[in-house]
Amino acid sequence: MSQNPIRLRNQLLINCSMRAAVCGFLWLALNATAVYADDVDDLPVVKLTPHMRAEGHQAVFAELPCDEISKATAQTQAEQHALAQRKQECLAQYQQFIPTKALR
């Protein structure tokens, strides 16, 4: 049983072109990583160390929406001061809507 010579030639061309394409992509990939590898060495190294946050709950009161101030409770003296300050900020926002003279 003999195979068609034209079919064999076409299969050989397809195999060769596939191998050439794979080799070309491999060559491009290796050259691309070599270019980027040189740039990585030039970057500065930043070493980070863990540390404790010193903000506490005072920062939470500063970001608290005015609608939720009545639900907030302060535990320490510093938190009570931060909460009172936030209440004053919210009051200043609504001050223009508060009438200066009471209606009788």
C-alpha cells in the first residue's frame, strides 16, 4: 500500500513550517525575557517592616457619617473628644437650615 507522494510532500511542508514557527516564537520569547530581565536589576529595592498602627478609634469618628453619630459610643476621653468634634462639624453643616429665631 503506497501513499500519494503529493500528500506526503504536503504533510512534510506542514510539519516543517510548524516547527519553524515554534522555534521562531521560542526565540522571540527568550529574547523578550532577556530584555526585561536587564531592566529589573535597575529598580530600587524597598524593604518593608511590619509596624503597629497608632490611629485608634479617633480616625473612625472623623470619617463617621453625620447620620450615624447618634449610634456611636466613645469609650476613652480621647474618643469622646473626637466624637464631640465630629458632632460640631456635622452641626456646622446643618447650621444654615436651623432658624435663628424660633417661630411663635
